[in-house]
Amino acid sequence: MSDQEFSDVPQATHRATLHMLCGKIAAGKSTLTAELSRMPSTVVISEDFWLSRLFGPEMKDVGDYIRCSRRLRDAIGPHIQELLRMGLSVVLDFPANTPAMRSWMRTLFEAAGADHCLHFLDVPDEVCKARLRARNAAGTHDFAASDAEFEQISSYFVAPSEPEGFKVILS
């Protein structure tokens, strides 16, 4: 194939953006993801979707989630970087709820030379728990979590801080 054949390939006209979501369980991350997904040249990658399909029966507790989530991140990270390099924006529906997780996400957009935006959903625990109970009752989510699991997982939550250097949007 000659170089001339590639000249007709459309080039990205905007800088790709990695959209990251920070918020406790049922804070509204999936709802915001749906809104962000309507932007042009944007693809969504949902941790819950992929974990439920790849590891569903293996995930019985928080320890299983941590192990399976790490395996998913290792596998999908290079793909996310390539999408960003191609000029596609990515809504990464993974919880950016700890400095370590946000650090991994930073490696994705920095390696790809992409922009980033950290959407922080600062929602009170009681609101999240009420939404979680409603979501569990409706059966509309890939995973259900109990109040005890909400508390256990939320104990690891660390809000983003200025020294981390992210472009934060309070949603």
C-alpha cells in the first residue's frame, strides 16, 4: 500500500479526552457515563460490564473484585491508549476512587498524549445507599451490593486532591 492511499484517511480534528469517574457506589457514575457517551467520537468502557461477563461467577467478595479488576486493567489498558491515540475520547467507567487507581488512569492518557477530565460525583452516603437499594430491587445493574459491601468498599474511597494534578469537574 502506498503512502498516497493513506492520505484519504480522516484525521482526528480534536484532542481525545479520557473521562474518568470518581464517586462511591450509586453516586451516579453510570448515569453520567450515559450522558458523556453521547459526545461525538466517544466510546465507553465499563468495568462492571466487562467484569460481569469475564469473571461473573468468580466474583463472590471484594477480594475477588480486586483480583479480577486488576486482571481487566492489565488487559484493557493498552487498548484504551490506542483508542485515545486514534483520536477517540474514552469514558472510562471504572471507579477513580483511590490515588492508586487514578495514577493508573493517568498513565493511560499521558502515554497516549490525550487530554483528561476527572468527573467527581460528591454524593452523600445516604443518597448513594438509597439509590443502591432501588437499583438492587430493579435488577438493572450488572452487580448488586449490600449496605455492608457499600461500607466496606467506601472505606477505601479517597476524594481527589489538588496535589494529584487532575482537571476535576464537580458533577
